[in-house]
Amino acid sequence: MKSRATERDQKHAVANLSNLYRIFTVPESPDSTLGQIDQEISQNLSGFLRDRIVATEQDLAVIEQDFSSPEIPEQPTFVSDYTDFLMDTLVAQSVHTASPGFVGHMASALPSFMLPLSRIMTALNQNLVKIETSKAFTPMERQVLGMLHALVFGNDNAYYQTWMHNRDSALGAFCSGGTLANITALWVARNNLFPARDGFRGIAREGLHRALRHYDCNDVAVLISERGHYSFGKAADLLGIGRDAIRAIPTDGRNRIDLGALQQTLRRLKRENSRIISLVGIAGTTETGNVDPLNSLADIAEEQGCHFHVDAAWGGPTLFSANHRHLLQGIERADSVTIDAHKQLYVPMGAGMVLFRNPASPSSIEHHAEYILRKGSKDLGSHTLEGSRPGTAMLVHSALNIIGRKGYELLIDQGIERAREFAGMIGTHPEFELVTEPELNLLTYRYVPARIQQALQRADTTRCSTINGHLDKLTKRIQKSQRAAGRSFVSRTRLSPQQFGDDTITVFRVVLANPLTTPKILGDMLEEQLQIAAGDERAQEILADLERQITD
Ligand SMILES: Cc1ncc(COP(=O)(O)O)c(C=O)c1O
């Protein structure tokens, strides 16, 4: 099939220096060609975003046709032509993550001020690795880290006046997301566990092998519940400790780390002569939104004398809510905390942070270079994993100021309230089964016709497993059909909830963070799922199999 891109009437601009000078020069007036293109893009984009319809399912193989050539065009293209290409092929086939019916993932809808304000960031193109290329952006980023540090750790103003702009320390590190934040936290924890001592020059210089020998231990471990985000596996891999060093602790009936099982693992590690790099608590698990008992974990970390990290990538902003912040009690005792700004701070993708209770602790990952990041400079790059970085902290600063604590409180409260309402709808509906109750604003459920629910209650474990196997297929089919229809979107995952014995089941997963998602939209979503179950051929086949199972 011929791609639309190659079918287009390709006009070429002329490659000469004066044309190149023009594209690097700021347009003199909004009436210039670029100014007009700019206006058109804004109009088209806001039209696209206003539609609030989840993108219709287009086969990826068809979309790939538009992006199939490896050739870099020999001749320049007019910006206006290229913009048409983007609108036709890219924008039209993007996912409307801002749609109120898009409740399947943690991709947040953006407040409308983000688009115009983000132009400042792109226009200035600052590089936050060093002050020489960022100037005021550096103190602004330090302030953002200070603001979030104060939200989590709650020190007084005098503390922040001492530490926020201190050249020898860092309240945190700004990065592109939760993954980088978790990696940075474990990097700091690893290096602080094996510092320079008695002739050993520290793990940062001599590596893990020599560190284990010097500190006379056999191995290392990171302790986190089985609901931990997969970024910890990446961190373990990168830090040279191996993914097996992540000890996945079983969870209780509410997807929170099982403290008894944790104690057992601690005893085993002692017998094995393994050292703990970090105990990790989760404040808002990715799949179910549950929060570990952070105070108890802080007690255990204290007893063990080990680093305590909290992954609050999702749930951190719950601290804005007077009603719900108690769920995160103990987070202020963590040594490091991850918060993703591109989740519940409603900032565009590419904004995460790790915060350190002790601003001296990241000195163990400090790096210097002669041409930048000189010792004693306030350059932010000396404590970040990334080198060149954009000034995205500006957008976090904008959101924190424009939305404010009260605004965030309303958003958080509404998301949790909405999740409870939706759980109520599911719980009272005869054809649906709530699998995990919302603690924050996430929940999981599945479609189970009333007759099958009754059969499951009577069935023995073997029959339950068979029925659950069929229900898994049904859940998958409904989720895919709903996504293809494009009116709304829930995601799906697999869980092993305690009430299902040894079975791992497939569930719909819902994340309620878009303030424009109403109970009516959620009710319609359930209705649509019922219609798919009743009308879709494949779903009907699976249901017929189920009927046979329960009548056999
Ligand atoms: C709990 C948790 N931690 C870490 C991450 C990773 O964040 P990112 O995708 O921004 O790297 C996620 C992402 O969903 C998450 O839910």
C-alpha cells in the first residue's frame, strides 16, 4: 500500500543559506508565514483536544506505512507542508489522553495554560545541567524541589533558606520521570551503603565486587512488595546488583506489603549475610493504587539501619488533601521520595523528582567535570543521572502557582470521591464484580454475569480456576472491543487477589484523575461494556462456553 506521505504532492523549498538563516531567525510579526502556521496549529490542536473522543482504533500496520521510509529528505520541505503532514498522520492518530472517557492509564489531562506556557520553555531552550546555560532556571528548579520537599518533609522556612540554594547539597534531583527518580534514589542508597572507609575508596570508585569484599558481605538486596513498579528491576540491573536482588515481598488482602513476610525475608537475608540497599514503600501502587504502611516500614528501616525509599510517583500529591494525607503517614521519615509531576501534578510528560530528607545524602553520587559542574558550583547537573536537561521544572512551578495547594486538594479529593462512587456503581450492579476497592483513585473490576457469580460461589477451586480462565478471555475481549470503539478506554492487567486463592485473574483497571470524568461518563462506560458482552460475537462464544461450564 502506498503511504499517504508519498502520495502527497511534495513541493520543495530551496536549500540555500538565506532560507536557512530565515528559519533560525525569530519571525518579525505574527502575520509572517510562521506566525500564521502557529495560529493554525493552535486552532487545530485545541479542536482535536475539545473533541474529547478517544482515538478510533486504526491498525498500527496502516499507520506504520506513513513512517516507513528510512531516507532523510535530500531537499528542505516547506514548514506549511510539513505541518499538514503532521496534522494528517500524527495528530489524527494520537491517543486523546485528555478525554474524560480515557480512564485507563496514569496519563493526565493537562490544564489549558500548559500549552502557551510550555512555549516559553521551548523558545528559551535552556539546559539545566549548568548555570551557564540556564541562569534563573536553576534557582527556579531548586525552588520547585524545595516546594515539594516541604510538602513531603514539612521543615520550616529557615531550613529551606539554608538548604534550597546551598551549593554543597541538593534537596532532590529533577528528572524525566518516576523511573529515573527511582533509579537515582537507589543509586544514592547503594553508594551510601558502601562509602569510602579504611583504605576502600567507595563503591562509586571501586565497584560492587570490591565493596562486598571490603564490607565482608555476600550479597545485597532491595526489599519491595510484589506490587512494586518494574523500574526497580531496571535500577537493580543498571546498578550492577542484578534483578534478582529485588526481593518481591508478598502483599496482604489489600495489596499492601505483608509485614510478616517482610520480617521472614529480613531473617533470611541476615542468615545469607546480605546487606539491604533499601527498603521501599509504595504510596499508590501502579495497578491498584494502594499505599503501604509507611510508618511501620520506617520503623523497620530504622531497626535495620537501612535506607528507606518511598515510591510516591502516583500518590505523592495526596499530601495536598487534608482528608486523605493521613494515608501517607510516615512518608516524612523516608530517606528519599519519588514524585512524578507528569502524573497528579498535571504537568506534561517528562517531569519527575526524587527528594532527599537529608540534603547531604546525594553527595555520594556527585560528579564533576572541568568544563562545567566545577566543584563548589551550584550547577544542578552534578547530582542528576541525566546530563543535558530541559527546563521542565518551570512548568511544575507554573502549575504549583496557578493551581495552588487548594486547587490540588480539590483535584485529589474529587478523584478519590469519584473512584468511591464508581466502586459503588460496580458493587451494586448484578453483572459486575469489584476486584480491588479504591484506596486512592484507582480500582479494578470485571464483568461477571450474575449467574456466573453464583456458580463461582458454589464451585470448588478447580472449577473456579476454569471459570476464571474463561472470564479472563471475556475481560480481554471486552477491553479490546471498547478500545476499538473509541468512546472510552479502560486498561487491563492481571492480579492475584487474596480472595481468588491461587488464581491470577484479568481485570479492568481504572484511574480517575481527570476532573472532567463525570459519574454519567462512568455509568455509560459500564453500559457500553454490557452492550459489548451482549452484542460481540466472540464475547457471546465465550459466554456460551461459560454457561456450559456451570451447567455441566
Ligand atoms: C508507582 C510508580 N512508580 C514509578 C513509575 C514510573 O514512572 P515513569 O513512567 O514516569 O518513569 C510509575 C509509572 O506508572 C508508577 O506508577
